[in-house]
Amino acid sequence: MIKFLNPEIFIVCFFIALLVAVSLFFAKKSKNTIFSQEVFQKLSFENKSFFNTKKRVAVLFLALFFMALSLARPVIDRGEKEIVSKGTEIVIGLDISLSMDAKDIYPTRLQASLNKIKKLIDESRNDKIAIVAFAENSYIISPMTNDKKIINYLIDSLDISRFENRSSNVLAVIEATKMLSQQENKVLLVLSDGDEGELKELKDEALKNNITIYGLGMADKKGAPISDGQGGYVKDKNGNIVISGLNPDFEKIALASGGAYVDYRVSNDDILALYKQIKTDADDKEFEKEKIRDYIELFYFPLGVALVMMILAFHSLPSRLLAVLVLFLIPNDAFSASFDFKEMKEAKEHYKANRFDEAIKSYEAIDGLDGEALARKFYNIGNAHYKLQDYQKAVENYEKSLELKDDEDAKHNLELAKKELKKQEEKKEKNSKDDKEDKKEEKQKKSDDSQKKESKKQENDKGEKESSEDIKQSKNEREEISDEEEKKWLKELDKNPNPMPLKNIPTPKGEKNGKNW
């Protein structure tokens, strides 16, 4: 049966929604007195869109109506249900005797015990816990309760200095346990070093009153001196410093009562192990019964409808918004397959127009995808890189796509991209090798040309030198022949003044076309 738990809220909110709708509907006919001008212009729906003013006001009114319906808290009443609270009553005995001030456990035995108790309280569920501090006498720190906040507050407020007599008497906690626990088989968890006290009598009293003792030994077996509170240490009658250690009889008492015992550990495993053993051994007690109405809440259904209609009423492009709303109603993969975002549409247009760089940017700008949709995105980016012959990035994107979805097309394209990448690398390697050979040949050719030039230069220098020597020799010979012939000619001329033909004068070496005198 459906009922409303807060019908009065629905009535108030309904009239508020009606007032807002009427004010907006008659916005052009009356002066705005409710909203500021900026807000009023947005609410008046004067901008043109898929909805006209009347339709948008109607949608807004329905949104406010369903919102009021949600605030009325609709539920399905399944009748009364009885809640039974069960748990274990645990009395925690905290030793506050003077020996608990020893520092063999950091920071002291007493402070470490308080930390252990807090951990137990945090881990307890429906159990009720009482805390009793004992020394010469017992003091109730917290009554039996399952209110963790109260127990922790009382522990933090504990002031040990107000206890004057701090000599140890474990028996003092037995009487407090008998008074605080109403269970037939009572549970007593003692945190103590067991240094003093009548432990044998403690065992007898525990068995006599059906008290099971669980002990946590809060001391080191080697022991430690006890501070006297005045900067020194407690001494015995002979003036020797008293060393307080763990009493081994404490473990025997706990086991003899049917309980368990654990030595102190730095971690909280010790107190948790004891708590687990207590829950195993003890029978949960039925603390109280409570009858409540069992309701199934339905408020989120009208609230969801109200939000959708509110967005439709205030959005300037409802037809575009419908695609976004479908995102919340169907799986992401189906949405990605059925609807294109603006970036997706632009990416496809760029790809068809062979603008692959722009297509990659548009695909990479698409956010909010996962699953198959994200796999298709990487697949499309890989195709664009393939078209740009950037096979390395194509391979990377195909592999990302295959990590999200096993697709035959992506596998096929990946193999093609790998083959092209291999060819590209081989070609690049070959070109690099050819470039090296060309450079080597060019260097060798330059070396040969240089040698030829040097050789030719040497030959030219040698020829010029020889020619110079020949010319010099020819000149000398010419001079010698000219003087001799001249003397001969003059001699013949004296003998015979008539002209006579002379002997051919030899042509000097190095001259051409020599002439006879």
C-alpha cells in the first residue's frame, strides 16, 4: 500500500509551484515583482525553441509538482516489523594499580591498556560493555551500555590522579562484575600485569559466581621499575628498586576459569583475538525488542522525473538534450552506438573530406566514453593515422582498441599497419644506407680530383722549368754563333769585297724558321 509520510509538505510545495507557474505564464501581462530582471528574463522563456511559452510553463509546473511529490515522501507500507537486539555483556576490568605506570610497554602499561579497550569498543557490534577500574577498590567508569560514544568519552575523561590508594586487589573487580552483568554466565575481560593480589582466591570467586575470565597480560616478562611520582622509583624495605614484571599465575587463573589468555602485543591482534574467543564461547543475550514500520522508499522516482522535466523546461535545445538524457536511461555502449556527439559528427565529416589531422583532433576531444564506444574511438583514430601513413601511431591505437574489445576489423587493420610500418622502416634504413654510400663515393671522387690537380700542377711546373732552361741555352748558343760568324764574315769581306753567298747559318736550338743571310 502506497502512502505519504509528509502530506503537509506536498500541499505547501504544490501551492508554491502553482504560484511560480502562474507568474511566468502571465509574465507579459503583468509587472514582475518576484524575481530580479535577469532571472525573470530567463524564466519567462521568451527565447524561441522547440517548446512555446505555454508548453514550457506546463513542463516547469509538472517538474515542480513531482518535486513536491518527492518531498511528501511516498512509501510502500509493509506493516510492522519486530527488531530484536542481541549481544554479549562484557565487563572490562582495568588495573589502575601503581605498577601499571611502568614503562616497559610504551608509553605506559596503563595507557596502552586504555588504547586496547578503545579498539575493542570500535570492533564490538551489538554487545554491551561496562568498564571497571580496580586497585585497592573497584570504581565503575562506565555502566553496561552499547553506546560507543559515551564509553569513549568516559575513557578520555578518566583521571587516574584522583585515585589515592593504588595498591593492587584483583578481587575488587569480581563484586563489580556480579553487580553490572545480568547474564547467567558472566564475562570478565581483565587487562593487568597480575603483579599483586590473591590470584588463587580470584579463581575460586570466579568459578563460584559463574564468571569466565579472559586475561590480557599488560607487562613484559623482564619487568621494569615503578615510578614513585617524585622523580624516583619505588623501593623495597632494604632500599632496592622494585622491578615489576608479569605474574605467570595470571594466565593460569584465566584458563582455570574456562576463559583464555593472551600476552601483550604491539599490534591489536591480542585484544581482537580475545574478543573473537569471547563471541565464540558466550551465548548472545536478547537485550530488547522493538517494533518498527517497514517502509520501501519511493521518493527517488518522482524526484528523477522532476529533474528531467526541469532540464527540459530550462534548456534552449530540448531535442538535443533528449540525446543526453538517454545516456542516463540506457547503457553507455548503446548510447555511443546510437547517438553522435558534436565532436563525433565533426570527426566523421573531417574523415570523409580527407582532413585526417582534423579528424584525429575531433576524435581525441570526445570524452566520457568507455567499453565498446571507447574501443571504436581508438579504432577510428588508428584509421586516420593509417591514412596519414603514420603507421606507428596507427598500430598503437589499434592495440588500445583491441585491449577494450576483440574486433576482427581492428585485428586486420593492425596487421596491415604493422606490415606497412615494417616496409617504411626497411625503406628508411635502405635510404640511410644509400646516403652513406653516396657520401662515401663523393668523398672519394673529391680525393681523386684533388690528386689529379696536384699531379697536373707538378707537371706544368716541371714543363715551365724545362722550357725556361731551353730558352736560356738557346740564347747562349745564338750569341756564340753570331759572334763567330760575324768575325768570319768580316774576314771574308776584307778578302773579297764583292758580295758572295755565305754558308747557311745553322738555326739555333729553340728557334723556328731560321733565315739565311
